[in-house]
Amino acid sequence: MLSKKVQDAFNDQIQAEMASAYLYLSMAAYCEGKNLKGFGHWLRAQYNEEVSHAMKMFDFVLERGGQVALKAIEAPAVDFGTPLAVFEKVLAHEQHVTARINSLYELALAEKDYPSQIFLQWFITEQVEEEASASEIIESMKIAGDKGNSLVWMDKELGKR
Ligand code: FEO
């Protein structure tokens, strides 16, 4: 059984994961509106990943006999600037999510909730990967630039995800 504190924190994180999904979907729309189909493809895949993160937590709360309480999701931005700025925002957002996951893990430690600790280890590992892939894309765009031929190449690369 989940403690009320841990249950509430998981419900907050379900909301944060769904808000992340919504943010990436808005970024996908923005990029596709600028004919960056590969960027859009990458961001749509990210949207799906975030929904799956929320659903992992949703299932875990139910499995532990807790109550899922879904919360309102704020409207995301609609304009994200240059292609490089889009991915800088992805990275900043993932760093924010990492901090949230770490706090959730700290709470599971404080509450001596061992199943939650084990469950959250997957998310801790996942965040390392999420930050690394955004950083890699940013570094490539910084080296090659995010205009002209370089942008066309990057759009193709992102479309392979
Ligand atoms: Fe669910 Fe991108 O962290």
C-alpha cells in the first residue's frame, strides 16, 4: 500500500509526465508548421514516450492499491524559436524532470517505500538517456549550425528515430 504522501507525489508526477507529452506535441506542431518533418517526427516519438512514462506510474499507483487522481494540464507554449532553441528547451525541460524524479526517489527513501525505490530506478536511468540524447542533438547543431544544408541534414537525422 502506498502512503498518502507517496501517492500524492506519484499523482503529481503523472501530471508532470502528461504535461511533458503536451509540451513535446506542441513543439512537434511548431516544427512541422515550419516544414521540419524530421524534427516533428522526433518530437512526436517523445510525446509518445512521455505518455508511456505517465502510464507506467498510473499502473504502478493502481497496482499498489493507491488512488489515481488526474490533474489539469496547462496549455504549453506555441512558439519555440530557432531549431536549436527548440532542443535547448527540450534539454532544460528534461533537467527539470530529472530533478522531480530525484525528489520523488528521496521521498520514497524517507518513507522507506522499497517497491517505489526499485520502480523509480528505471526512471532515474531513463532521465540519463533523455538528457544525453537532447544534449547530443544540441552539440551537433552547435557544430554544424541550424540553418541551410545543416538543418536539412539534421531534419533527416531526426526523422530516423
Ligand atoms: Fe518522462 Fe522525458 O521524462
